[in-house]
Amino acid sequence: MFWNNIKIALRNLRKHKVFAAINILGLALGMTIYVLAGLIAKYEDTHDAFFANSHRTYTLGINAAPGLNVGIDKLNVVQSALGPIVASELSDVDAVARTIRFEYLVSRGDEGFYEGIHFADPTLLEIFDFNYIAGDARALDVPTNLVLAESQAVKYFGTTDVLGEVLTFDNEHDFTVGAVIEDIPRNSHFVSSVVLDGDTGVFAPMQALVALRDEPLEGNWDNISMGNMTYVMLPETLDAEWLQAQLDSIYGRLVPEEMHDVVASFYVDPLTHANAAIWDAFGLPVITIIQLLGFLVLVIACVNYTNLATAQSLGRSREVGMRKTMGAGQLQLLTQFLVESLVIASIAMVIAIAAIEVLIPLINNATNKAMTIDYVRTLPWLVATTGLVGLLAGLYPAWLITRAAPIDALRDIARKGRKGAMMRSIMIGVQFGISAFMLALVAIVYVQNERVKES
């Protein structure tokens, strides 16, 4: 019976080609945007998850004081004084590391490049398990060493075999290459930060920064700069709540009173959320908004399909009347129409997947991302989406056309009545309402995005 219903559905699609094309393309567009939004949200929400210690690594940030009036709620950056305090007072933590970024002229011979150098505590290489082409995780223990990413090594020297080679900062400070790591994947906050321009390709010891700038970092509560990070790696037995309680204690005891007008408190954030922290600073939950917009587009596509399917199915009243006269029950007819809806949804999903396969490389190239679609993990989600869309979008028109008595169906009373028209009017109103809400939401995101660019 099931396969017979599929044959009937395909025959009806061939018979009503225009309706079928409109329904399929409308659903395919909605599914494409919905699935793509889900993939983007998943990609953004799992940054840095490939690091072995990501599940127990956290970044520290500040909550802005209420009277600061700078247009932000919080920043995922803390003063350089906090890291050493956490390391010395909290013996239970596994590692604490800071990164501070400054731009220097990096030269080799007559060639020079202005680069953003990430000065880091040596423990950074304990927290992040970079893949080493040469050297090892002890490279930053030496104050005059550098760690280069693969692409930076090729940029400076034309090869990755560069251990012991020398680079000069600002034409007077020599540093030796102590390790070369593979390029950090693009789904990492090291590479994809919207705050910093360019990739993270050069790490230098924090001790070198103290020597270069001739200013201490320990005890400094005045240096807050976007892009500077403080990481804390906890043992498996401790969690973010424990760390938050310790930070609250440190804030109350050690933060100078004058800083309370700037920093209301410290907060703890999972490493995997570091990439989206800039949006949180402006109170903009970007990942949630992306998912919501994708879902609303799918809802509009479903409502549009329901509306068109209702109009078309009412034109098949005589077919329903004849089948009921021949002995078909309402459940049997309802199943037939729902199977037809599932067939349409399945075809639309296939088209959507094909469109996504084309769009993902374009998005990756335009935004420097590395999104992929893992069919093993996403297949259950895709199948569930197809089934729900097919059933929910097709349920009302199937119920409407199959509930009529045989004589009413043969007279085509359903199409001539007002109930179908009234429901279609309601659905059109819902579409316009959702569309207006989406436009307002997109406008808010655009305005906030401009604020991020200007900050």
C-alpha cells in the first residue's frame, strides 16, 4: 500500500507540474536556508573543539560596570595582572596562560613585514596541543625563541625547515625560531577572530614582551585590550562554577577599588565560545539569531506549501468523492495525501542538499571558514526535518479534503465553501507577520554589526 501511494503521488506530481514545481522549490529554498543556518550555528558553536583539552579550558573576561556607558556588557579579556594571581592562588588548576598582541616590524635581511605578534606564557603550549613540524612544546621556555606557524615560516624563509633561523623585531631585537607548528585550523578563535586582522602565525614568550616594552605585566590592572586572552585549564574534577567562585573571591580581595568603576566582576566562558564572545559584548546572541532566522524561513516555506497544497487539494474533491464511493476510508485517503506531501518534502530536501554542497565552498571562500557537512552525524537530523516538514505542512490540506462526505466531495462543496479560503487568509497573514519580524531582526543585527565594526 505504501509503495502504491508513492506511485500515486509521483503520478499526481507529473500531472500537476506547475503546482509541483512551485511547492518543491519553495520547500527546497526554506530547507536550504534552515539546514545552512544549522550548519553555520554548529560550526560557530564548536570552534576550538578539536583541541584535546578544549572541554576543560576556559577563557576569562570582565563584566562592565553599570555606570561605564561604553555600549558593551562584557568583554572576553582581563587585565594582565589576573593570570599570575590565578596561577599562584589556585593550586588546583592545571595551567594558566595569557596572550597579548602587539604589532612589530619583523624582518629577515632586507625583507620586512608588519606582523601581529602574540606574546604568550610558556604554559600556552601545554593547554593547546598544536601539531609540531619541528621543535616541541618547550619552545617558549627560552625568552628569545619564537614559534612560527607553517605558512609564516614559508612566508619568511620559503621552507618549514627553519629551526635556529633568526628574525629581527623593529630592526634591533633578534629572536630564534624554536618551533614550527602546522597552521591552526580555520575553525579556531586564533584564526577567525573578528577583532584581529590576519591569522595567528607568530608566538613569542611573554618575557620577551616585558623586555621589549620595559614595563611589568604582573600587578598591572590598567591594561585591557581586545584580543588579549587569559586561558585557564582545569582538571577533570573541577568545573566553571568552581572557577567562577574563585574569581569572585579574587575580585573582592585583590582588585583595586578604583577599578570597580570599570570592572563589575570577572566571568568564565568555555573555550569553544571564544569565537562568538565579541557579539555577546554587544548583547547580540548571533548563533541563536542565525538558528531562529533559519527556523522562521522554514516555517514560512511550510505555511506557503500548506496554502498552495490546500488550494490544489480542494480541486481534487471529485477524486476523493469517487474513492470514498468505491470504499476508501478517510484514514486511507489521509495516508495517501500525507505520503504525497512526504514525497514532495523528500525531493525538496535532495535539492536543498545539492544547493548546500554548492553554497558551502562559496561561503568558506568568502568568510575564511572551513565548514563541511558530515552526513553521518547530520543524516538523522535531515531525515527528521524532512519527515516533520512533510507531515506538518501536508496535514491540514489532507485533513480538509478527506473529511468531506462522499456526496459533498462529488459536488465540490469544499472548494466552494468559505472555510478553506478563511484558513488560507490566516496563513497568508502569518507569513507576512513572520516576514516583518524577520526584517526587524535582520535590521537589529545589521545595526549591531556596524557597532562592532566601529568599536
